[in-house]
Amino acid sequence: MHFAIRYLTEYRYDGLVTDNLNALRVTPATTATQRVDDFGVRVEPQTRLHQHLDYYGTSVIEFGIAKPHGSLKVDVRARVATAKPPDPPAGAWPALEGAAYRTRAIEFLLPYAGEPDDLRVDELVGLVRSDTPLGTLERVVQVIPDRFEYRTGVTYVGSKVEDLLDAGAGVCQDFAHLALVLLRRNGIAARYVSGYLFVPPEGQEQADSAEVETHAWLEALVPPDDGGGEAQWVGIDPTNRCLAGERYVKIGHGRHYRDVPPIKGVYRGTATAELDASVRMHRTDAAGARV
């Protein structure tokens, strides 16, 4: 598929601020199934932009605004082509212990700060276990939405897995964090993914344009079958009960949300900020694309 994407963020301050330093992770990734045909960022007030890749390979755009200002606007536009991922291997459990797998996986097998020591998680770890690693992924994307309601307003950007367990509800970020824990405790490497998901308006499946939000899912490293081959990163979305496909536009990945926030910054001053953010995706070629 081909998408034209516009991500618009505006901060309005109730006073003047200075030394506004920001890091953006908004550049779509280039992968085996995703190609970036065009990309641009405009910041107001105007300033110089600096770009680099972070530790995990995600593109980061940094800028600073020293002069006093009462608002900050970030306007991101991109054109991206995506293709259907290849069918994943079922995987073999013994392969998880092999040197080749662990060399690629080790960073995304480690627990992270805030991971819960909770019997409720232990129950879910056993519940999602299947005969194959891929089968475990397929159970994860069913068990989590079966057990937890998708509902906004009950968690926030800094919420932990315990908050999801206690509330019984959360959003895509919470579902992804829980899925990371369940997979890693089953010995499957998993990483948090940030990006966009094209979802047509309800009842308008053929619509070519939609207002969406930044979305969170994850990628799990599925080992090869007994016949050999290489481990494959497989995208899964516990919020939508599916494997990630060509409607997903990836920006980047990390161990958890804190590694890939869309925008992160600090400024000097006592003013508070009001935030408006929107994402519009326009499907320009519903027939698909080769990448």
C-alpha cells in the first residue's frame, strides 16, 4: 500500500518559554517491507534540525529554540510504501537456546525496570504457552484483549503493567508492554514498536483517508523451524488481535515506550503547555506496493 501521512503537533504555552530542546522520533523506518518515498519536517519557530540514528536504529531529529516563544508547532509529512510481510515460521522451542538466536535476541530478552513480580502475570505466562513459538504469539494477541478492555483515560503515558492489571483496562501501549513481558518470560525476544495503523472510519472500509493516532505494537523474534533457516522478527498487535500487516507503518522500536516516544523535550520557564496532536493517513494506492 501507499500512504501519505501528516503528523501535526502543537504546544501552546500560557507564557513565554526559552531553551526549548526536543527530540523527535517521527521518521518512518526503512525495512524489508517498508519504503520511505518522501519525508519532511517543518518547525515553527524556525530552527536548525539535526538528525542521527539512536542505539536501536531509529531516526532521531533534534532541535533547540533559544529565543522566547509562546507556541511550538511540528509539522511532519511523509509518503510511505508498505508490503505484506512474509509468512512467519512456526519456530521450534529448542532453537531459542541456540547461540545464533541468543546473539540476536539477548537485548530483547532482558527484563526492564518496572516489570511486575505478580502472580497474575505468572498465570498469563502459562496461559499463552503453546506448542510452538508462533503459536504463543497467536495466543498472546487473543488472551490480552480477552482479559483486558481497551479503554482510554484509565492509564497514562507513564503507566506500568501493574496499572493495566489493576484497572482491567488500558490502551495499545499498555497491551504492548504486557505482551512484551509474556513473550520474554517464555524465552521469546520481543521489542516495542511505535508507528501508525491505517484504520478506516467505522463502516467505511473502502475509505482512503482516516484520522488516526500513533499506535503501539511489538515485534517478536521467532526462531526457525526444525528444518533450519534464520529467526524472523514478526509484528503482532494485541490491541487488534492480529499479526501486523501492510496497514502498519513503523517508525522505530526499542525495549519499551521510553525508547521511542514520538516527541520528548524540555524547556526553560514556568509556563504550562496545552498540547494538540493529530495524525491523518491517506491511502493513495489501495492495490498495494512493491518495496
